[in-house]
Amino acid sequence: MAPFDIRLRAFFVPTVLCVLAACTAPEPGAEFNDPFEEQNRAVHAENVSLDRTLFGGGKPDKKRLLPQPVAEGLGNVADNLSMPGAVVNSVLQGRPAPALRNTFRFAINSTIGIAGIFDPATAMGIDAEDTDFGETLHVWGAPEGAFLVLPVAGPTTERDLAGKVVDVFLDPVGAVVGEPETYYIAAAKLGGKIADRQRFSDTVDSILYESADSYAQMRLLYLQNRDFELGIEADVFDPFEDPYGQ
């Protein structure tokens, strides 16, 4: 085994074992693995309150924190910055084809697309195949664990929360740049999240402000969409591109 493989396993195998040990097992017969529902609902209520303040609470005259051209550009930049991490995760999942495609996409959009502001790769037929370490853990056999709602960040699972933490350290872009570039990257990613909220405003508003139980609706759609992304249920219809995109 090569020294790199040994170092890789030395870091990631304990991570997987920790996730396997820490993930909460579902209760027999429960429709959802949501043992923390009371706490989750409290956090969800705070998130909805914040969303209402920032984005208008589903009113017809929606608030837009960013002008549409700026939002579109920041969304493109954020998507482009996620590609190196997706490449690493595709390799860890044993999927060389998406890794190669995302590498080409990142190279084209970072150069011709002016640091990712524009997206010529899509026009050239090189679509993104996004992935994350949460999916890597799924491929490696880690259980999903309990459903969680995080402050500001919104819905996730125990497995995907562990994946989010690892993705921070797996980010090749963050590993090679220093200050102040890291602050610019963080600002671009935050802008991308705001842009996504504006982009999916109709879908998110319908969940948060038009549902009889917005928490239950959010949980259902998030878990269903995540299963669709992971290919767990091939027959699941995906009516929404994930409005809580990771």
C-alpha cells in the first residue's frame, strides 16, 4: 500500500468508525429517525423567523438582498469553488469519471469563466456532478443517523453533519490559499447561499409559509431529496432541485 493511501486511511477510517458509532439508530416502526424533534422544531422556528426578517416571509413583494445579476454571479462562483472538493470526494467514492468531468469544469470556468463568475462549461456540455463527504460516508456504508436542524444552516442528518465538518478540511482551494483570499472565498460562498435562497424563493416560501406544518414538510422534502441524490430510491420523483443545497 502506498504511503499516501496509508495516510488517507489513517485519517478517514477513524472518521467513518466515529460516525458509525455515534449515529442514532431509528426507533422500530418510526416513519422518520427524528428523536430530537422537539429541539429541531425550536431551531426551525428560529430559522423561519430569521428567514422572514431577511426575505419577507413569503409576501408577494419579496425582499432581494442581492440584485439578480450579482446573485447569479455569486451563485456561479460558489458552485465553481465547490468543484475541487467534489473531485476529491468522487475519487474517495471510487468514481473517476465524475472526478475528471468536474476537474475539466473547474478549469474551464476558472479561466474562460473569469474565476467562475460565468459558466461556459455548462454551455459546452460539461455539467457539474456535485457530491460531498456525506455521500462518501454513505458509499462507505455509514448509517444516516438522526434528522437534525441546525441554526441558520437548516436541515441535515448526523451523517451529513459529519460530512460537512470533514468537507471543510477536504477543500483543496482552502488548503492552498492564505489570507485575505480565504475571507473572499468565505464571502463568495455565503453570497452563493443567499443567491440560492433567492433562486428557489417560490419553493422555499411554499414550504415555510404555505404548509400546515412547515417543519414536517421541510423534513419530508429534505430527506426525500437527499435519498434521490444518493440514489437510494430510484423511483423517487424529484420535483424540486434541493432548496437547502449543501
